[in-house]
Amino acid sequence: MTLYVPQEFSARTRGGRDVLLKFEAAEFAGRLAATRRRMRERGLDALIVFAQESHYWLTSYDTAGYVFFQAGLVLADDGSDTVLLTRTPDLRQANVASLYEEVRVWLNSEDANPANDLRAIMAEKGLAGKKVGVEYATYGLTGANARIVDTALDGFCATEDASDIVRTGRLVKSAAELQHVRMAGKLADAAVRAAIDVTKPGIPDTVLSGAALTSMLAGGGDIPSGGPLVNSGPRALYGRGIGGPRLIEEQDQILLELAGSHCRYHVVIEHTLVTGKPDPRQLSMLSVAKEALDRIKDAARAGAALGTLDDIHRKVLDNAGFAKARYAACGYALGCTFKPTWMEVPPMIYSGNPLIITPGMVFFVHIMIPDAETGLTAGVGQTFAITESGAPEVFSDLPVELYCC
């Protein structure tokens, strides 16, 4: 088995702490500088970071602590200190595995209000009366916590939604990031092969999930931020995974969608499996889905509008008679993400999306045909990166076909 164990990089913060990072310190310095430039262009004096992806991308800080109140404070001035406000269980990894210059802790108590602690830090940094951006569009900021933040900052400073500031930077991957994406693709392929190898009638479909996850972890990957989606029988028409195993039958179908994850960077692939004799109608459906996927990859060139990819999806499936079965979008961006999802959205790939495709962007395109009339499904999907010129770089070597197990 090939191992894809990631390297860690030693560095030292400006304050003198020795830390271990997921990328070279210079990479993080470039990300922070670009983020601050975008902040200044928007007239922001500071940004409050709540998205765990943003913590990770800016400072290498990796934790599940975002399920509680956790905020990073980034001032727009180059050379200013970044500050993290978190809980005690996250203190050690923040100190030894992140570039946050200052780490503050708020303590649980019956009357605890960490938003007030955040405001006090902001007062220290001279942000009273200033313009501050807030990352609202994230799982790292619940509605309840957003309310206490708004209440604490009301009258203290001007705030606006700045959820796009760091996310814009994350959208275009650096050369170092693309190395992790490539490794994630290798892990995803190995996981799909492992799932196919164990597929047979009479077993719970959860056995496929177990084989896929075991393969990824044994190969040096992470638990992915979502899935895997392994839906068999009538469930193969579902667009989401569902709890509870189902026994695979002698004549059956399985929709398999999973992500390989390497240092939190994800590559998603999707395939359709069958046991027994393949239904000719399903083979035809798979051919339509593959045609749509191939034509989208042919059109995925730098300078094109993202929505044009979904135009192709719609045209191919509608012309084949699947207008009622197809989805309203055919994919989304991928990157470094944390639970509950591997999707790095926005952007989604839907008709009319004006985003101009840029080299370094990474997208997952999936073509789903859940035909409720026949009870058959066909789903295929691949992840690719936009290149400087020519065809996109596809991060899967597996053939796009109906897999007979």
C-alpha cells in the first residue's frame, strides 16, 4: 500500500513560539498579506474569523473547537498581531500548531458570554468606532452565537458581513495546496477500489463505507468532512446519505460518492455499482451521464463563466429525456474543509453563475440521473483543477463506467 503521510514544517512565531505547521511559514505569510489587502480594499479595519477553514488556511490552526464559540481577530494593518479567542481544550494545539500570535481563553460558567470577551480584546486593539467584518456564513458561527456577537458589538463598532474575504483567497489553490489535492485524489481512488472489492449480495451496504474509510486512513489520509455516501437499492436515487444499513441484493444498484482527504483538502469522486445483470437502460443512462461529464471537462477552461458548465449538464440530460430527473446544479468548489461538509461553497455550479473560472480553482462535477419512473439511477463525478492553458487536471484515474460487482 502506498502511504501519503503529510509533512509538517517547523517555524517560529514573531513572538518566539516554536510551532509545527501544515505548510511553510512563507505560504501562510502570503495568505495573510493577501487577506489584509482585500480587507483594506473593502475599508475594513479588522476581520472576525469564525470559519474553521479560515483559521486553518490563515494560521494552520486545526481543531474541532469551532462547535463552540471560537473567534480569530485579524487586523488590517500589516505586522499587527493576530488573536485567537478559544476554550481551554484547544489551548495547547493553538500554541504549538498555529501562527496565532496571541491565544486567549474564555471559561465556561453559567453566565459566560465570550462575545463580551471578544469585545474587550477588540477594545485593547483600538477597534472602538472602527469598521469590522464578520464571517457570518459558516458552521463555526451558530445563530445563537451570532446574536450575542451582534449584541456585544452594537454601538461599539460598525460591522458588516465579510464572509467572502478569506473564502475568496481559498478558492484559488497554490502549488503547495494542489499537492495535497493530488494526494487526496489517490486516496479517493483507493477508497473506491476498496469499496468495489467488498461489494457482493447479502452484505450491509455499510461494509462498503467501512472498507473505503479504512483504506483512506491506512493510506495516510484523514476522515473526510462528509460522507461517504453509499446508497443501495431504492436509496440510490437519494441525493444524500441516510442512516441505517441496507442489505445488498442479488440484483441491485449502489451509488457511491466519497471524498479522499489529505491535510483537510478533499477530492470527491462518484460511481455507480451494480450486482447481477446490468440493466440496458441503466447502461444507457450511465452513457448519458458520462457524455455530460466529458463535455463539461472539455469546456472547463480558464476565462469561462462557471455557469456555462451547468448549461452543458442541462442540455445533455434534457436532450436525453431526463429533464425531470436532473438536478438544478452539477457541482461545487472543493478545498480545505471541516465537518459537516466537504463542499467549499459558494460557489456552486449552476446556470447563470457569472464567476470567471481561474487557474488553480478546484471543482467537483457530478452528473446525477435518479430516474423515479424506472427506479434506476446513474451517477458519475470527478474532481478537477483549472489549469493555465488546456484541459483541466483530473484527480482520479478510475474509468468512468458502470461497475459490475
